[in-house]
Amino acid sequence: MTISDFRSFLFSSMAACTAIGIIALTMLIPHSDAAADESRATGVYFENLKDGGKVRSPFKVIMGVEGMTVAPAGTMDEGTGHHHLIVNRTFISPGQIIPADKEHLHFGKGETETELTLPPGQYTLTLQFADGLHRSYGEDMARTIRIEVEK
Ligand SMILES: [Cu+2]
């Protein structure tokens, strides 16, 4: 084998390796699609509070949303809505209007943070996103955490 023969052998085996590499990458594509779907996920989240966390009153609640846009109540553009905080109650079924009372707080100006004052004790806080007419986007756009308000 001459040096040039060896080179061409090397190149052809590199080409073969590249081909195998391409096949392997092709096989991986469904995986990278799944990862892209996750990054496009929609939902709401508490930016500064953890499930099982402890706080003292008054405490700040920062409300986050992914895949939708915060807009003031009355805005009926698709993909928009506003936050609600539900204290010691569960999420609201899709399409149902969220009540306005002590346990259901509306952030109809498009607020993304608030301050809560709660007596010491155990609570659940549910963040619920709903449309411009306060109609719930359901459990998919809700998040519930437990917190303890300390003395
Ligand atoms: Cu509302």
C-alpha cells in the first residue's frame, strides 16, 4: 500500500464513518423534536415560591406564564389572559368563570406580582390563568403549591 493508497483508504473510511454519523443523527431527530416541544410548553408557575416552602406575611408572589401572554381583563386576543390566585381551593374547570371573592383573587390589570398577607398556617396557593372574560383555561394553565405561613 502506497501512502496515497493509504490516504484514499483513510478518506473512504472517514466517509463511511460520516455516513454512519448521519444515520445516527437521523435516528436521534425524534428526540430533539420532543425536546423542542418541551421548550414550547405552556403553563403557569410561581417564580419565587416553592412547593412546601415557608414564608412570613406579608410575602411577595411573582406569577409566571409560558406559552401565553398576560393582558388586562377584557382583552379577547387569542393566547392572552390574566393571572388569578386561588387560596385553599382548587383549579377551575376550563371555560368556567372564576369567582371573585376572598379566595379567588383576580389580577385583571395584567399584574404579574402581588403581596399577600395571610395568618400563620398551612395553605395551598393555586395560580390559574383565564381569558379576558375570566373564563378559566383549566388545569393545564394552573399550578398548585403548598406553603406554610410562619409566625
Ligand atoms: Cu379574572
